[in-house]
Amino acid sequence: MDREAIEEAIEVLEDASAEMLTETGNENYYGEAIAVLRQALETEQEPVAFINVEKQKLEWAKLTSWHTPTIVNLPKIPLYTAPPKREWVGLTDEEVSYCRYAATFCDELDTAYMAELIEKDLKEKNHG
């Protein structure tokens, strides 16, 4: 969902919430949905520049421009500084307990295989 759509959804929900106040007396009828949308707006990454292929230039988000030659007629392409940082997801307590239990029955080769499986699971949990 793009920024404009989120802002429009917040506006619609605020209007609907005002209508629900008169019907139900609940002034914060859609409050949770509005809060989630506002959080999405806050965490959304802002572009640092746009490539405006039509005008053949790079347009910085802060009123700076740089002219570049191009042949193709395409819309602006947003550029970002870096992808948002993801929170590390580790093993659950249940998974750690299972690993400890399973390790008591393993020899050296089995433990190496188990370590590979744990590493694979952690990579999957952390999108990579």
C-alpha cells in the first residue's frame, strides 16, 4: 500500500469513527486500525532521490537535481539509502529445549548435521 492510500484510509476510518460515535457512543471505534495505519506511515522508508527518466535527471528528495542522459521514457524510480533493518528472530524456548534433548542422543556426526539444520531454520526465520 503506498503512502497516499494509507493516508486516505486513515481519513476514511476517522470519518467512519466519528459517525460511529453518534451511533454507538464509542469515540474510538476504529482506533486500533487507525493506529496500525499510522505506524505503517512512520516506519515506511522515505526515498532519498528519484530518477526522472522523462526529464533525464536524478531528482534528490531535498531539492537538488543532476542531469543524466537517457533514451527511454519511464516514470520516476525511487532510490533508498538502505533497506530497513530486520529484527533478529532466534529459536523459541521450545526449540532450544528440543535441541538439548536431541543432542543427548547424538554422536559427533549427528551433532554436525543437527547444527546444519538449526542454521537452516534460523536463516529461514530471518528471511535469508
